[in-house]
Amino acid sequence: MKPEEIDEALQLLAPIVSHELRNPMAVIKNSSYFIKTKLGNLGVRDEKVARHLSIIESELTHANDVLEEILLYCRMKEPKLAPYSLRQIVDTARAGVALPDGTLIESEYADGGARVEADPELAVKALAHLIRNAVQAASLDEDAEIRIETAADGSVRVADTAGGVPQEALARLFEPFNTTKPKGIGLGLAYVKKALGKMGASVSLEPGEETVFSIRFKKA
């Protein structure tokens, strides 16, 4: 299927999936909580039961994250464009990404106070996703470095030295359901491209050994 056909199918499927999955997921969550509470009140301590209840809760959280990712992609709002500080967008996105202990992000701001046409909510979410990807990649390589750079032309570069994107993933990198992660459904980069496209901005992966995503906003 073409990306636009996938997008159209998701728009039709999302409300159905949301309705049909949220209710049973809520029932499972409540039942798990009831069992845990009941056992606690009875003074029953069974490590095996506790472990399986923990697995249920963990998998429910993952399932909910997947559902939220689908809905976030499908229900993307129409942007309200206005001039915004590029530096503020970057700082807000960066502040919203949790960093593991010992993880540092180098910054090089050379935008000269540039202002860009953007919807701050969409721009921050898109940029935060790229930063989060870099942090996750760097967590697998203790020598990896992460950099964020801005330029006066309204561009932002998010780079990490954790090994680059696999060659086989490049052709469909920004298409829905394309992922190299063991968990996840591959809507993250598709969201980034779609959100930025709605603002008249663009995103690309620069060639090279490092993973460098470049966003270019329209200058205000």
C-alpha cells in the first residue's frame, strides 16, 4: 500500500480500534487491581502470582502506549501557525525528554534568535521524538554522543553517533509501520514527517555514519 492509502485506512480504523480495545483493557486493568488488592487483604503472598500480575500491568501499559501512538498520528490537529522562537521550540522539546543517568546532550545554537513559522505543539512533539530516538540509540552505546544544532536558516539538526540507521530501513524510513525497534509499531517518524509537513516544514536523514536528522522550518 502507498503511504497515503495507509493513512486513509488508519483514519477509518482508529476510532473502531479505540472503542473496541479501551473497554476490555480497562476491564483487565481493574480486574488485575482487584486481584492484587484482594490477595493483599487476605494476607496472601505468592511471588509467582505477583510476578504475573506485574507482567499483566506492564503489557497493558505497552498496549495503551501503542493505542495512544495510533490515535496521536490519526487525530493530528490542523496547525495554527505563528512566528515562534526556534530556540524556544528546541529548549521545550529537549526539556520534555527524560535522560538516563549519565546521558548528556551537547548543544550548538547558531540561529541568532531566528523565528520560524510553526505550531508550537506539533513542532515540539516532532522534535522531541527525534531527540528521544537519539537518546534511546545512545543508551545502547556508552561512547555515543548526542548533539542538537540550530542555524540561522531555521533548521535544527539532531545527531547521535550510535551507529546510524540500518541500510534496509532507509527506503521506507518515514512511512507508517516501518521500525527497527523490538517494540513499537513504527509511527514515530511518520508522525514527525506528517506534523512538520502540515506546517510547511520538512525533515530528512543526512547521509553518513552518524544518525543526523535535519528539520527545516520556514522562517517567519
